Amino acid sequence: MNYFELHTVEDWRSVLNETTKNKGFMVVFKHSTRCFTSMMAWRTLKKEWSLDSNEYPFYFLDLIRHRDISRDISEKSGIRHESPQILVFKDGRVIHNESHSGIDAQEIAQVVQKHLVA
């Protein structure tokens, strides 16, 4: 699994803007390095991820170091912050979000496939 880390609010806003402009997909995983549930979700995602990161860029956010980015994601998406949390964007809008044990790589792939034909 290839992924990019978000380090600044500007990074986040830039990738969101690109997704909006290019009518593409983007996945953001919000991870707490202090949370066992988050660690397990991250480990499972990495093992089961099947989407091509060139077509569906995957962004990783360390919540402990970058709370400001998490707040901005919540503001821009309208989705309440949770940890761990995964958000799937298409055309700049959230089409799927899940948290904790509900995070499932196969379900995310199905959501993406469904929105490819829509």
C-alpha cells in the first residue's frame, strides 16, 4: 500500500482542491498513534488494501501531531471527527466515512466501484 502523509493544513486543502478539480477520488485515514483500536485498524487496512494508489490516492493523518488538519477536515467535510476514521472523497465531497471497527478495506473498494458507474 502506497500512501502520502498530510503534514500541513495547506497540504490537505491542496489535495482536496485537486480532487475537486479533477473529479477524482481520495481516501484519508485519521490515525491516533496512542490508540490500540487505531493501530489495529491501520494494520488491517495496510494488509487488506486493494485499490491502486495512483487512481485512488491514500492520505494518512497522524492526529497526535496534526490536530489542526483534523479540525479542518471536519469543517470542510461536515463529518464529525473520530479516531480512527476513514473518509472517502469523490469530487471534493465525502461519499463514505467510517470509524473504529467499522473500517473495512473491502467495503471501501465496493463504495468506490459503485461511484465509478454513478
